[in-house]
Amino acid sequence: MDKIWDGRIKSSTNKLADNFTFSLDVDIKLYKYDIIGNVAYAAGLKKIGIISNQELLKIINGLIKIKDYIENNKFSSSEYEDIHSLIEYELKNEIGEAAGKIHTGRSRNDQIVLDEKLYLKNAIIEILESLTNLELTIIKLAKKNVNIIFPAYTHLQKAQPVLFSHYLLSFFEKFYRDINKLLTNFEECDYLPLGCGACTGSGYEIDRNYLSKLLKFKYKAVNSMDEVSGRDYFQDFVYNLSCIMIHLSRFCEDLIIYNTNEFSFIEIADEFCTGSSIMPQKKNPDILELIRGKSSLVAGNLLQFILLQKSLPSTYNRDLQEDKVIVFNAFNQTLSSVKIFKELIDNIKINTENINKSMKNQFLEATDIADYLVKKGETFRNAHNITGKIIRYCIENKINLNDLSINKLKDYSKFFDVDFFKKIALIECINSKVTDCGTNSSNVKNNLKFATERINKIKFKIEKLKLRIPDFNNLMKEIQNEMD
Ligand code: ARG
């Protein structure tokens, strides 16, 4: 196989070296973006007179054929080193010498950045859409179970009563921050790399505004050396994906616990469980466990990505080729996890009876007892101490709070009064958390509305972002219109 650098390097590369540098198995994924980039770049070269109208037509038709070949698996992919060489060589086979002009003033160093950025913009939209669907499912589930009282845990010990909807919305917030980070990620990667060449810029007055318009980049890279070496947009992406996965893993862990026989707060639908090869009674939450496992892989991807760039000399170095392996893996793992998790929680059953049982006589009201005394005139520290003593008394005597008389309570503090038992009913404890971030019913209902409003705004933003992604057919039309 000929090489693009045959002029300089006389002997053909060692077979092992060929195999070692080969990346087409990975970067074939970028073919669509590479072709779109080639079409736009060819139009840019025509605009400055480097290729003629006729040559442009030939190039475009050749690229359309190559796209078709790739989509129908008509190439044996091991022939070429990478996606750029595949397309350039096949174009030459298709249309002859005119193909030799397409790389004028361009390098694979700025070309790969272009492909990666186009991939990334699409990937961000895909993950944003899946997260939006997950958020909508969380809201739906919270609305459906808005009044269920649930034990909030700290240290995996029952802490205070909370609305189940408030618990669910805590994950809404986490994913909402991830969504916003991805929106910033999109802005940060939306800089046109073409014109940067290998590292110092292009020797041709290629119209970068025109290329930005065709390829729908909002901004243009400012410094060629930075642009061919920087991969921050990918690093941010892998970081954002690992945030999503870590959030998912925590949600999964909760659900795995709540799904155990011991808790039985929820039941995962059969279609999202697996059985055991030996124990016939088993119904295992493997999907949740796999998401938890995959979260480690994606977090590992982040470290891989950071290390890949550490101490690299300026500007492009071949190490960077490995970035795609990392990003593609992190993206695929995260996208499939978000999608299946959404379906799984959409089909979850809530066992209210068991949840209620679990909160009986567990002293979840303890903080509210202290608060009760504070409102009557005790200092909080005294109130805390008094409440602790009452609870110890109950535990030692194997009785519940409700078994205590007001008179007995008065032994501990003169402030106890007949309104006491009403004030420490679980729903009262919930509604007494009056801050606008707390679990009181009216706040949770407001937050449900607020969540819906925010997600609708995000959906609108995603639709607008889609307009900033080049589409192959539209690009063709645009260029053809210019030629007429
Ligand atoms: N395949 C390379 C990558 O993925 C892009 C080509 C640049 N190669 C080079 N030797 N300058 O990063």
C-alpha cells in the first residue's frame, strides 16, 4: 500500500510498525465527519481558486460515493492507516489527480481536531437528550409518588422522614448540573480548527469565516499551536461523563439496597433483572450493578485521558491518537447506562407498606422533638440532650415514644405539652422543614414545577444546539446553490 509520505520515507514500513500505528478500526467512526469536513474544505479551496468548479464537483461526487462505500462496508478496512488516508486514497481511485488538491494547506493534525469536534458536538446532543429523558422520568416518578413518606438516611442509618419525591428530586439536581456542564462543553468545543495546518497555520488564504459558516462553528480557533495540541474539550467531556456515571452509581446503589429482601422498599421489574444459574429463587439487580461497575471504567477513562496529555511537548504528538479509544468508550458506556437506567426506574414498583413499616418506632422524629423544645424556650443543645435521654429511656425499657405520657415527658422538660404528639407526627416533621430547599410538601410541589420548567428550557436549548451541527445533505445543497 502506498503511503502519503512516500516521497520522504523510501523503504516501506515494517509490517509490525504498520499494525502498530493503524487506527482505522477506531477512527472509522469519524468517517461522516471527515467527509463533511472534506466537502467543506474543498468548497473553501474553490473559493480561493485552488480548485476549479469542475474539480469541486468531481471531489464532491467522489466523496458521496466513498460515503456510500463505507456505509455499505465495501472497503476492507485494514488497507489504510486511518480514516483520513482511507478517504484521500479512495478519492484518488475514484476521481484521479484532482483528489491530490484536497489536502492543500491542511494537515491531518487540524483535520483530526475537526473530526473530533464534529463527533463531540453530536455526542453531547445525544447524551443531553438521554439525560433530559431521564430527568423527565424522575419528575414523573416524583409526581406519581409525591406524598409518600420515606426514611432519609445518613451513614446508611435512618435519619429523618422525608418525602420520597424530595429524595428523587435530589437526583434531578445532580443530573441537571451535569446537563449544564455539557452545555458549556459544547460552547468550548465550538471553535473551527481548519486553517491551523500542522501547527503554525496555513500558507493559503483560506476563508475561515466561510468554513465556519459551512461547518456551523460559532467561533474560530485563535492560535494554531494551541488548537492542534489541545484536547480540553474531550477531557471536559470525559469528566462530564464520569460525573454522570458517578451520580448514576450512587442512585443505583440506593436502589440496590432498597430492592433487597431486607428493605423491600422498591421492586425492580422482572424485565430488568436476571436470575441465577444455580439458585432458582434469585432475582438479581444486575443492571444496576453493571452501571455501578461501568462507572469505574468511565472514571478510569478520565484518568487515562489526563495522563495521555500530561507533559506532552507542544504541539501535535502521536500519543493523541489514543484519545478516541478513551472517549468513544466513555461515551458508549455512559449513553447506554443512562438509557437503560431511565427505563428501569420508569418500571419500578414502590412498596409503600414496607416503607411505612420501616419507619415505625425508629425515632426518626428525634430532631423534631428537640426543635419542639427549642420553639417552647429551651436552647438547642439542652433540647438535644433531653431528647437523647428520652430516647435512651425508651430503648432501655423497650417502649416507643407514643407509650410515654405527657407527665413522664415533663420529668425531662417542663416545656412538654399536650400538642406534643401531634407535632411529631411524621408528616409534621416533614412540613416543619420550612426552608425553600427542604422537604415540606409545598416546597416539594414548587420544586417539581421548577424542575419541569427548567427541563423545558433545556429541551429548547438542545433544539437550538442542533442547528449548530452540520448536516451532510444541507451542506451539499448549500455548496451546490453557490455553484449555480
Ligand atoms: N490519526 C491521528 C490521530 O488520530 C491523526 C493524524 C495525525 N498524524 C500525524 N502523524 N501527524 O490523532
